Amino acid sequence: MNKSAKIYVAGHQGMVGSAICRELIRQGYTNLIIRSHEQLDLTRQDEVERFFAEERPEYVFLAAAKVGGIAGNMAAMADFMYENMMIEMNVIRSAWQNGCRKLEFLGSSCIYPRLAPQPIREDSLLTGALEQTNEAYALAKISGLKYCEYLNRQQGAEFISVMPCNLYGPNDNYHPENSHVIPGMLRRFHEAKEAGAEHVTCWGDGSPLREFLYVDDLASLCVLLMKEYSGSETVNAGSGREISIRELAELVAKTVGFDGEIRWDTSRPNGTPRKVLDCAKAESMGWRCRTDLEDGLRLAYADFLKGARREGGV
């Protein structure tokens, strides 16, 4: 990518999109195109087609999405499928129709089967049943990456995809019901500390194993892939460190300074029992996760205390 290339970052106000913008600016890219949801509704085909016809970006990072944790996904499955499908299809098709040189689609590790062999390789896609609690979101993301693959095959496009593990970091969504696990815990433990509560209750039994990636580390990979990777198979992005949800809760409590009891509501779902990604492909290109979880949590908590997106919805 030339430093003056016209680059559109879809979803620049979200956690991933804002991190990609920071990384592009850090590397000296000067011609970024951004639009707020109020300026451009990506679920509206007419608006998206008009935008691409007028702006004709050379490169597109598709980080816009409707996202949420287990509760949000289970409560609004139809909304998660519809909105994400509309965003993806509108942006990907308009990019191709208007001569976009390269598009990068951002997905999620939830695309992989619930009981996929661990660590999960990219070729595990569509080899088994999905986790039901986020099936609608996963199906939408699978459709987006497959549409990129089909355009590459049928039309000679160069559209790539990256699938990160659980993300956290600056500009996250700290909504009390619709957030992901780390921002949700940060808020819950912080509010318990402020209220002088004796305990905090978390979902499930704490046994599931997860890996977490600081969003700025993902952004560095996204820019690297846009510059150097060409291929239809998705690329995994993970930290390589597994931690149980129980251990995570204890670490978040320590970060926040909450010293009360942590209780577990086993009537609530655990989600996928284990999910860690094989990132050999990304690492073969020289990429590594640079931020360990303890440091990342401190940075994320500092962001939470600023109040950014603290009351934001999905």
C-alpha cells in the first residue's frame, strides 16, 4: 500500500476499527476515509453503493459489525444475523463493483465448530456444529468470509479475511448486558468495588478456556496482512495463552482492586468449553502478540475509567 493510498476503515468508531486507524496513522498512512453510522448506514444498500461510487477507496478494512456477548447474542439472534449479513454483503459487493484493489474482512473465532480440535486451525471451518449461543453471529461471519472467497475465485478479486480470538482494549463496549467477557467483568467488578459489595456473580462455572488478544496487537496484524498476504483462506489471530474464565475473573478483580467473593451462577451457559487458535500462519509472516494479559487488562481498565463507551450499546 502506498502511504497516500485511499483507505476506508468501516467501523472506525468501534474497538477494532479505531485500533486499525491508530496503526495506519502510526505507520504513516495519511488518506483515511471514515464515516460515522449517522453519516453512512452500512445496512442500507443504496447508501453503501452511493458512498463507494463517490469515494472509490483503493483498500477497505471491514471492521464494522453488530457484536455482543452471550446474553446479547442469545436475546437477539435474528438481529445479529440480519445486521451483520447486510453490512458484509453491501460493503464487500460495492467494494468489488467499484474497483477496490484489496479488502480485508474481520470475523471472529466463533466461526469454528464448538468441539473443533485444539488449537483450532483455519481448515477446521465447517467441519462440525457451531456453538448455539452465538450461532447466528457465526453464520453471518462465515457468509462474509465465504463471499470474499467466492469473489476471489469467480471475479479475480483480492479479498482476504482474518479471524481473531476474544478481543479487548481501548474503545471497547462496556454495556452491562451486551458486552463481551472482559469489558463486562471490568465494569461489574469496578461497580462492585465502588458500591462496597461483598460478592460478584459471574456466569457459568468458570471452567471454559479462552485466549484473549489486545486489540492493538490485532491491528498490527491487520495492516501486515493488507500489505503482504494474498489468499482465500482466513488467517487466525490469537495470543497463544489460554486462561480459564475463573482465573480471568480473579485477574480482573485484582486489576480493579475488588477483594470480595466471586460466585458462579451455574444455571447460566458456559459457552464453548475450550477455544484456542493455531496462529502458525500469522506467525510465519513475523507477527507476534506483544501485549501480555496482565498489562493489557491494566490498559483496558484505564480506558474504562475514562468513561469512553461505558454506557454504549451493541
